[in-house]
Amino acid sequence: IFVQLETKFRREVTATSRHYVDRLFDPDPQKVLQGVIDMKNAVIGNNKQKANLIVLGAVPRLLYLLQQSSSSMELRTECAVVLGSLAMGTENNIKSLVDCHIIPALLQGLLSSDLIFIEACLRCLRTVFISPVTPVQLLYTDPTVIPHLMSLLSNSLRTQEYITQIFSHCCKTPEHQTILFNHGAIQNIAPLLISPSYKVRMQALKCFSVLAYENTQVSMTLVNVLVDGELLTQVFVKMMQRDQPIEMQLTAAKCLTYMCRASAIRTDDSCIVLKTLPCLVRMCSKEHLLEERVEGAETLAYLMEPDVELQRIASTTDHLVAMLADYFKYPSSVSAITDIKRLDHDLKHAHELRQAAFKLYASLGSNDEDIRKKITETENMMDRIVSGLSESSIKVRLAAVRCLHSLSRSVQQLRTSFHDHAVWKPLMKLLQNAPDEVLVMASSTLCNLLLEFSPSKEPILESGVIELLCSLTQSDSPALRVNGIWALMNMAFQADQKVKVEIVRCLGTEQLFRLLSDPDTNVLMKTLGLLRNLLSTRPHIDQIMSSHGKQIMQAVTLILEAEHSIEVKEQTLCILANIADGNTAKDLIMTNDDMLQKIKYYMGHSNVKLQLAATFCVSNLIWNEEDGSQERQDKLREMGFVDILHKLTQSSDPNLSDRAKTALQQYLA
Amino acid sequence: MSGQSSGGGFLMSVVVHGDSALNEQEKELNQRLRRLYPAVNENETPLPRSWSPKDKFSYIGLSQNNLRVHYKGHGKTPKDAASVRATHPIPAACGVYYFEVKIISKGRDGYMGIGLSAQGVNMNRLPDITFAKAGWDKHSYGYHGDDGHSFCSSGTGQPYGPTFTTGDVIGCCVNLINNTCFYTKNGHSLGIAFTDLPPNLYPTVGLQTPGEVVDANFGQHPFVFDIEDYMREWRTKIQAQIDRFPIGEREGEWQSMIQKMVASYLVHHSYCATAEAFAKSTDQAVHEELASIKNRQKIQKLVLSGRMGEAIETTQQLYPNLLERNPDLLFMLKVRQFIEMVNGTDSEVRCLGGRSPKSQDSYPGSPRPFSSPSHKASSSQPYLTGFDSNCCNGVTSNKSHSSSPHSHKPCPPGSGSTLPASDISLNGSRSQQPITSNDVDMEVDHFTNGVTESSSNGFLNGTSKHTTEPDDCDADMEVESAQSKRQLCGGSQAAIERMIHFGRELQSMSEHLRRECGKNSANKKMLKDAFSLLAYSDPWNSPVGYQLDAIQREPVCSTLNSAILETHNLPKQPPLAQAVGQAAQCLAMMARTGSGSCAFASVDDYLH
């Protein structure tokens, strides 16, 4: 029976809905108008009714009436109002409206001269555009729309509110920023910052925050804008006053942050140091809404990322480091028991809170050792990072690994907390299967964990990391290639023969040489560094050179002959010097006259670093107490090396002259 | 610098004796303190302005107007630590209090502590205060430069903030609303350091090694930290708390109570037509006969237009025995009559043919609806006649009514009913200043200020404004004084004689009263002030000339009105005025009992 009643009820509802739609087709325009008004009253706050009307095809008819120039202004306005009401419903409603091409119809309506009608259209457009399901691109399809919206800004407080709200929601890319900027968004919106209406001021402020984000052109323009004789930055500072609504303080702080990061405001400007930064720190405090705390922390992290002085100030402001620990306490045990709604709310924001806190910690600790120490000493910090690394939310994982990376720059932390908490384990797990952005961070952190003084190095080696790193060197992303080879380089430093052989075997000489011709200088440098680390201690040198000597000598020749930076050449000469230190490997140089000529050339180079590296090489070749040293000394004397060494003893560089003197002493013995 | 060497140096003496640069600094200090702490009544609770040369350990040296502190002990062990307190504790009515200390030199080791401490019991012996560094003793709170730790009444610190040294500016903010304290370093808040602070703490610094020098800023200079922004936040919070305060639970109860209050106020002040209309539209009963209201209205009109003789007569007719039972009231009315005679407005002198000054017309025929008879042009707030901050509990002291020209004005919270220290001397000194008639405006202004201070009601910012506002009454008077001088008793010789005769009667009445009822200093002063008018050739422009102002009729009028109502067993004060008075008293009491939120809740803010 209940089912029947339910069905009957539903049928009745549909019937009344149908009645509303039918009335839109009445031949008498007066009756149509009354029908629309009745429909308006019927749908307010009634999502079911809205859905029914949409299903029954009210939207196309309403749009038709709205566009018809024969319709009275009153009717057209009421149609826009009803459509606006329908848009207030569910996301599905919005989708249906967009599918019925409501946007172009409403934009067309804006060309009317009737302000009430325009306002109704704008209100509806606003509701449609602020929905996440509406493609923002629709605002930019017709190039005449933006300039027309700009011109409507002066009409009324309502047009100002709706248009600025549309702009702030539809400005998502640098292209959007440029379009709005080119149509005079700044000049048109700036005066609205001192509007008598709070809503207008707030929406205008939001516009500036989305316009200035990572946009130097906009930011540079903004610093010179005057609003009623006052600099825009000062207007923003006033909006950050502590008696202003939090939303306004926060958005104004965002504007100034973006302008600062776009280099339009110096980081030591008092409006940043004494106003924006303290305001953002305040936003992180417990008394604010979870959303505000997330936004505050993220914005603050972004603001101070490049500036150690701001990091230092923030680290001592209002116990920020300790305050952030609270971000990990959601959902709290209290909320779970007492209040389901609260629990739901907390759960929804828990991930966001955690990732924001990790980001802020990462930013805080990116330069200063004392701050890093303070962070790791925060309650359960390392445990939180470790569990963050394996969270389901990718955002949290990324932020956690960023935080870990920032802290891994500390020698002390690597030696202590990192090892104590075996952070390498979740890190290795993370590296197995993750998107590139996570991989970059994770592998970069791994580089630090593989530094020779890091106690985590051993266990990481045992976990089969070499293969993983070698595969990274084959990535398309230069950042991943650098990190892969860098980690290998760190790993090879003072490593056992076994490890070195494993690296060479796993990487393969082919890949090694491919990396030596990598377009990315960073990759090249780290590969040379790897070679140099592989070629250390005599037995290792001879062993590797006996198996790969030919290719390595070839690669060295190529690099020395090609156009490269001093650093690259220096690194290469150092490799050569290492080879010259081997027992059997020496011969690879001594029998290569071309190479000897090159060494001679670099001994006379104008750059001291290269001269020094080349002299090292010679010094190793002629070293006494080694088999065949006499012959090598003779050969090099013949080639004129002794004369050069004499000259170098006169060098103004003490290192170089000392090194040359030591070399010459080999001849005296 | 002898003028203020005693630390507590009151402003007045400094202004008189100090050099001009110091004057400037003092002026800036006073302005800033007034702006920051408007709710503080400095007569009751003076603000700290410098370090106290008395309240310090001997290893401490002071200089630069007692703002600079240096260490002069040998500084070998922690026992050589020494500290100094400010001249006064922090008044709770500050709401939020702030001072800054600049480290001029960290000296040998930079063992400096900045903070707060409570006063010791015995000032001479100082037994419980060893003057260790701030934070080491009982009820002593400090933030130390060498390790950045905070010390809360003990020798072991908690990690708190960064270290500080030469060139740093350290601020200390006490929140007297939630009893917490935070510090700032170079304009950055370091977060809460202490909670559950006790009341009446003094700003304190402690030093421990030679060469340590610090300068205090109690408001002499702009602060590095934006304390006003912090205060704005708390003002907003407190006001939101007030705005959101839950009112009556039951439907309509709140509204009907408000309506009753309004109605009773209208009846009290005899706005009969308005009261009738209001009662009708809000469906209320009026608890007084209309005729009775009209009678009171009639008397009030007479008083307010300066026709005191008629007023007294009418009162005696309509309310026989009233004045007989209240000799003090009658005396007050008579004194007023005397003043009105000098003014030339009283009916007895007017009928003698004197030219009456225009000011008699300053009150329109009927009291203005919804604005109290208070003739205050300087603001739109309806000041409530009959309100007195002293009588919210139903105990009226006639003294304040009669001698204070503004006893009906809600006093700023905290400034309540205190008498300023200099009561008499001011009159004398002021009168010696030259007066020129073409300078009337300014001089009047000046005198009103001076006189106000000598009367019993503390600070009055309203009075001076009142005289310069283009109010109908004052405007008339100004015009007249520019054209022709006002004349005593309207210029009639007969009237003058009548006045003098009346004065003699008054004198004997006063003597009679003293014999009957004992000494009454208020009556004595009242009479003395009234007679003083005759000592000047131009009483209107004399230091006691304020008495001639029409606004002075208001307290008389409301006292008489209250007395009449009392005889009818009606409240002598309207509930509305009582509520306002009670609110102001509550705020003053909050200030005294250490509830800082009173700083951000002025009654005036709510009397739109």
C-alpha cells in the first residue's frame, strides 16, 4: 500500500509539474507570465520540483521565452529568475541547463538595456559558472563577452557582485588571466575594493587574488594602482586588519603573497614581513575554520618558500611549529563520539589539513638547520611523516615526501631521526609505483639518504635500490634522470667494490655513455661524478678500466674536445687523474699521445682549476715507487712536461705551485 | 629635571616645569595612552609611565626620565640579578596592555629578563622580593634574552621564543580579558607565554651583568608591534559577545519590557502627548494620571526657561509640603533663582522692567520628544536626564546633583564619581588670566574646561564642545555678546536691588539651614559659587559664568521632578536611566575587580 501511495504521490507531483510547463505554452502572453511567476514560487527551495520541471522540458521553453524579443521585459526577467532558481539545485540541474545552451542565451540577454533583466541574467550566469561542473571555457568562447561584462561593471552593485564573482571563478589559467588583464580588469575592478557593499569588496578582492597568482605582469601592474589615492597594497593591508572578516583577511593576504612571489613586492617589505606573514600565521590557529587553516598554511608555505628570512620569522611567530601539530589531530576522538556531523566534516578536511601542514613544514625547514631541528622535535613528527608517506591520498603523500625531503637536507637529522624511524622503508615503497611529481621528490630525498654518512645507506642498498635508480636514469623527465644518477653517484662514493661492480653492471656502459651525452648539464655532471666515484682506490680503478677502459677513454676524449663548461671539463680531468692513479690503468693514458697532448694543453689553460686537475693527472703518472715510473717520467720530459711544471711553480696560485713542485720532486728522487 | 624625578610624576607638574622637548614627549605619551586605553580612569588607576626609582634594587640605575635602565652591580653570580618595576600596576580597564623594551646593550652576558611582577608586601624592607631577574620570583613572569626561555614564578624556564640581544625590541602584551601574556620581538608576536595571570602586575625588567642597558617605551613613542590591530580584534570579539548575548527566553517578553522602559521614561519626563500615543500604540497602561503629568510638565517648563520664582510657587501650590519637607531642595531651587536673577530671566526681576536676554527663550515651549531636556548639542546621543552614576541603587546623593553641572550625563566607565585632587586652586589661578571681550569664544571654551575640573565630576569632554556648538541657545548668546554686553539682572537697577535683597535672604536661609540640619558642604559651595557671580563685571565671561548657562537648569529640573515623583510613590528615576546607570556602574566595577573586557564595552557606544 505504501508503495502505491508513494507512486500515486509521485504521479501527482509530476502532474502538477506538467501543469506548470503546459502553462508556458498558453497563447495568452499574460497567462504565460502568470505561469512563470507561479513556477518561480513553486520551485524555490524545492529540488524535486526543479528536477521534475527540467525533466519535463521547461528549460528550452523558458530559454525560448527569454530570448524572444516579442516577450515582455517582465516575462523575460521572470524567465531568467526561474532559470536562476533551477540552477541553485543539484549539479545535475546545472548540467542539464548547460546542455540546453543556457550560457550563450543568457550572455545574449546581457545586451539588453533593461538593468533588472541584466541583473537576473547575471545572477543565473553566476550560479552556473561557480559550479564545478560548468566548463569555464564557455565564458571565453565569444571574444565580445569579456569586454561587455567589463562595461556592465559600472551599472549597479548587483552587476558588480555577480560579474566579479564570475571572473574569480573562471580565471583558471595564465591565458584567462591575460584575457581579463587585457580587457582592463585591473582598472575596472580596483575601484570596487572600496565599494560600500561588503559582497562587492570581497568578490573584487577574490578577483585580484586569482589574477595575480603566478602572474608577473598582473602583479607588477597592481603595485602601482591607486584606489581613491591610496596604493593598492595599502588597501590590501587594511583589509588584513584583525577586525575584518577572516575571509577578507585571508584573501587580502593571498593577494599580497602572490604579488610578492611574482617579485612585485620585496620579501623584506614591511607589508609582507609585518602584515602578510603574521596574518597568515594567525590563520593557522585553532580558532579558525578548518578550511581557513588549510588555506592559511598553504599560502604561508608558498609565501616563504624562497626566503630564509621569512622562514626564520615564521618559525618564531606565535608558536607556529607547535601549532601545526594540531593539524594532525583530525578527526579528533571527541568528534567521533559526540557528533556525527562534526566527524563527517573533520574527515572531509583531515587530508587537506595534513597535506597543508606537511607543505608548511617543508617550506619552513627548507634552509635553516635550527628550524629543521625544531620541526623534528615536534611531537611525533617523524611518525607522522612516515605514515603520511603511505597514505591513500596522493596529495598527502606528495606533501609528506616534500617535508621529508626538506628535512633530509640536515646532516644531523639524517644521522639521527631519519635512521631511528627507518624512513627509507616507506620511501622505497613510494618509489615503486608513483606519479612523476611524487617520484621526483622521493628520489631527491633518496639522494640525501644515500650520502655516505647516512646510516640509512646500508639498508637501502640491501633493498635492491640500484635497479630502481638505474631505471630512473632512463626516464623522460630530466629531473628524474638527475635524481637517479645523483643517487647512484652518492651511493658509489667510497663504496665497496661489490657495489661499484653492481652499479656498472646494472646501469650498463651503454646507458652510462648515453648519459654522458645527455642534453641536461646536470645529468652530465652527476654522471661524471659517478664515474669519478667509481674510479677511486687503485684496485677498483684497474678493475673497471680493464673491463671498460676503452669506452671510458673515448668518452673522456669526447667531452674534452666538445664545448663544455669549465666545471664539466674539470670533472673530466679529475676522472683522468683518477685513471692515472691506477696501476695498469695508467697505460691507457701513457699509450695515448693524443690524450697526453690534451693534458699538456690544460696545464697551460687560463683557468686555474683546469690547470690544477691536469697537473694532478701528470703528478699521478710520474709518481715514484711505482712500476715503470722512470720510463713515464722520461717520456713526459721528452714531451716538454717538465718545462711546464717549472713554469707552474711560479704560479700565483699557491695550490697550483705546490702541486707542480711536488710533481717535480718525483724527478729529483 | 627635578620636576618629575619622583617617577610617579603627575602630568600636570611636568607640563608646568618641564622643558619643551619633554612637553612634546609627554603630550605624545598622553595622547597615545588615551587612545589606547580610553576606559582607564587615571585618577583611580594611573598607567605606568616610567620605571620607579623607589621600587628597584640598588644594582639598578635609572636615567633619561626614568626610562633607561642599566646594571651597576658586579654581576658575578645569578644572585647579583636585579630588577625594577614601573611606577604603577597595569589597570584592568586597559583590556589589553602593551609596553616595549629596546635592548641598547646586551652588556657582558646579555642575561636580561623582561616581564611582569606583583608588588611586594613591605615596600621598605622588600622581604619577598629579592629582585632577581623577572620571572624568577613568586608572581613574577619573564622572558630571558640569553636562552629565549620563559620563566613563570620559578628559576627554571620553559623553552619559549628566540634569544634576544643588542638592537632588538621586545614587547610584552598583557591581555586582561583572558589573563594571558605574549611577547613580541621586533614587531612579531611570539605567541602566548603565560596564562592565568594574577591582577595588578607591574611592567618589570631584570638585569644581571655589567653593561646591560635597556630603554622602555610605555607609549612615549610609536610601538614596533601593531598593538592597535590586536586591540581591534578584541574589541570586535567583545562587541560580538555583547551583540549575541541571549535575551529573554519567552516570546515577546523582551519587547514588552523595552516598551515599558520607553513608556516610563516618557512619563517620567512628562512628555505627556508622546507618552499617551506610545502607550496607546503599544497597548500599555500609564501609571500616573494625565493631570499629574501635566502638572509636572508645567513646573519643568518653568524651571527650564529660568522662571524659578514661578516654578517654586507653582510647586508649593500643587504639591504643598513638598518643599517644606525638603529644605535642601528648596535651598537649591532658591540658589538657582538667585542665579536666574543675575541672568535677568527670573520672573521677579523680569517684571521689574529689565531687558531680558534672549537666552530665556532657549527652551522651546514644550520639551522635545524623545530627546531628553538635556540641551546637549555636541552629540546626538540622548543623554538621560536624571541619571546619575551614583544613584543606580536608589541612593541619591544630593551633593553630586547640586554641585555638578553634568551629573546627569553618563560618566565614562571608570571615571565615575571621583573628585579630582585639585578642587579649589584652579579657579583662582584661572581668574588671573586676561580676558578680552573679542575673544569670547575661545575664552569661554577655556574656562568651561577649567571649571569643569574643579567641579565634582571628573573629566568632561562634552562641556567645552557644548559652548562652541552652534546650538540655538549658545548661538544667541554669542551674537549678543558680540553686539552688546549682557547686563546684570537685565540692566534694571530695581532688579539689581531685588536680587541683592534676595541674596541676603538666601544667606540667612543658609545659616538657618546649617543650624537646623548641620553643615552641608555642597550647599555651602553652591551658595559660594552663586555669589561669586557678583564678583565679576561680566559674570557671563567669568570663571563661574557656567552657572548662568541654561544647561545648568537641567539638573535642578530633574532633581525637582524626582522629588515630586517620590511623593507620589513613583520611582524618582526612570528605569531606563537606571539601567544605563547600572550598566555604567557595572563597567566601573569590572574595572575595579580586574575584568578587562570592560575596556571594550562603553555604554556610550550603545546609546545611539
